Amino acid sequence: MSKVYKKTSGNGHIALYLGKRDFVDNVDSVELVDGAVKVDPAGLDGKKVFVYLACAFRYGSDDLDVIGLSFRRDIWIQRVQVYPPTGASVTKTPMHESLMKKIGEQGCPFSFQMPANLPCSVSLQPGPNDAGKACGVDFEIKAYIANTPDEEVEKKYVVRPEAKPSVGPVSRCTQGHVGGTVILFALSFCGLRDTCRLMIRKIQFAPSSNKPGPKAEITKQFMMSDKPVILEASLEKEIYYHGDPIVVNVKINNETTKVVKKITVLVEQLASVVLYSSDTYTKMVCSEEFAETVNANSSFEKSFQITPLLANNKEKRGLSVDGRLKDEDTNLASTTLSQGDKEMQGIIISYKVKVNLTTGGGGLLGGLTGSDVTLELPLTLMSPKPAGK
């Protein structure tokens, strides 16, 4: 184990330890989440120590939590008591053994098995002026001191007089009356003394086997024309990695009197948000125009390359990106691999490639009868499995 992640509570009585923060979803099962908590019994005051793992959808800013609003919904949550021991047997993993050697006798191991139908970690890209934690699906492990597993751990504030109300996610204001004078106070959040937490990620990697890509064909007949345009498109392979060029093979059989003036190839990201209801949001992440002409009664065949990159979409608010820890680099959100018939909540990601032909001219009415021909192909965009995984 090359690195240990540690977070200590504000009062120093408990500390949370993890050996890693990325856990792989293999579609039919998810890696076991195993860690340990260091407990100082002298500081518990008769209370117990619990750990929970929660998958939540965050759809609003933390700023509003201080006025009693919560824009976070738990999709799945599981709690376990680690101290005092309940007598339930805990199967120790190699990760537990490594962490317990580091912690010593005060270590209490825990483990969680996430169900396979939970969404992966996804963040919605904030706008240039947005502050605070990004919206999206996240996973949190929290250790806390309480009397019962579902006891609410209160946020603690310190009171200090202020000339003006404080603004931001770490404070809120109230007012008091002294001798008829209104005095403003800032209630500054000083931390949760009885808790410690670490964010983790649930991720999917592309399967090792890659199949031939999808293929589709569309026939479009225009007004005042008895012959069609036949558009066929295909992808070279089923799965593409982030940053790799996507090769789109295009075949056109133009049997009309019209001229194909332009070919556009684009990639769209579809984010299905399944929470209280199901809504799908579409964002274009890449578009290329090719000045290729296909004359009347002629054929055309060519391969085009496009590369969707997050670097070219940095200003696009609400775009889905792979979940990140702190401010590290990330990618466009990876395609969510199918869970079969299992119902899934959260954000489900898919992509499609569109090929569009712009036509015009020909016939008695010329450009007035021009129209577009559009064909769609499903695209799987993911990260490769790292060596040794």
C-alpha cells in the first residue's frame, strides 16, 4: 500500500483511514469498500462510533444549507457501528491488515458492499462564476460519534459581532437588540468536531474486448423528387477512449437532382437525470463541418475524424464530467455501462454521433426544396482500465 488517506475529527477523538479512494464498478459487482477508524475511547463520553457510506445526488449549493435548505438527496446509505464492537464478525481483508498495522490497537475495521445499480461518480461542470461544491453524484464515507446510528450531528457555530452580514458558505447572520440598537452577528461555522469524512469515487473502465462499431442507414426522399438520398454511416469500433479520435465512415448515394453541399459530424452528450422523475439533457461536445460536395446522381465515400475533449468545453455550464477529488484533472463523463433490467437513480451518461447532410439546388424550385439528412449512431466513450487493475 503506497498511500494512506486519513481524516481526523475536530476534537481528535476519531480518525478515518482509507487505502484508496477509487472503487471499480465491474457492472455485475463493485469492489469492496474497506477501511478503518482509529478510536480514542477516553473522549467518547459514553457515546458510540459509527461509519456510513452514502451515495447522494447534490443539486444545489452548500451555501443554502445554513438557512435550513438542503439540496442533497441520498440515493443509498448504509451505516455500521465500529465501537464498541457489536460482536458481528468482520472478515478482514488485506487492506484491513495493512491499515491496522499502521493504526495499532485502537483501530476498528469496517467494510461496505455497494450494490451494482448505483450510478458512477459524475459532476456537473460549474459556470465561470459559480462557487462551492459542484452538483452531481458523489460518494462519502463519514465516521461520527453519536448515541444512535441516525442521530443528527449538529453543526457548531461561533458568534462574533460584525459590521455587516458575512457572505459565503461558511457563515450566516442573525441580529440582536441591545438598548434599542440592532447589532448584527455572524455565526461562523467552525466545523463538525465529532465527525470526519472522506469522498470516494465509484468508476467504470472500458471492457478489455472491443467489438466492431455500430452501423446505420437512412433513406430520405425530397418533395418534387422521385429518387432518394441514401446515407450510410458506421464507427470503426464500439468503444473509444477519452482523447482518441473517433473515425466515422460515411457513404452517400445521391440519386436526386440535388447537391449535397456540406457534411457535418458532431458528438452529443446525453445526461439522463433519474431522481424524482426522469429528464434528459443534451449537450454538444464536438462538431466539425466538412466542405465536401456530392453532386446529383453520384456517390461518395470517405472517413472523417472528430475528437471530443473536455478542454474544448471548459465554459459549458452543466456539462457532465467524471467525478473528481479536489481540483484534479478529469474527462468528459464516461458512458454508463448497461445494468440490464436493474433500475438506477442519479445521472446516467450516453453519447451519440450525428452525421448531417446539407442539401440544396436542383429541380424547378431550386433551394426552396432543400433539406437536411441526419443519421445517428450510439457512441461508447470511456477510460481504459489501468495496468494491474
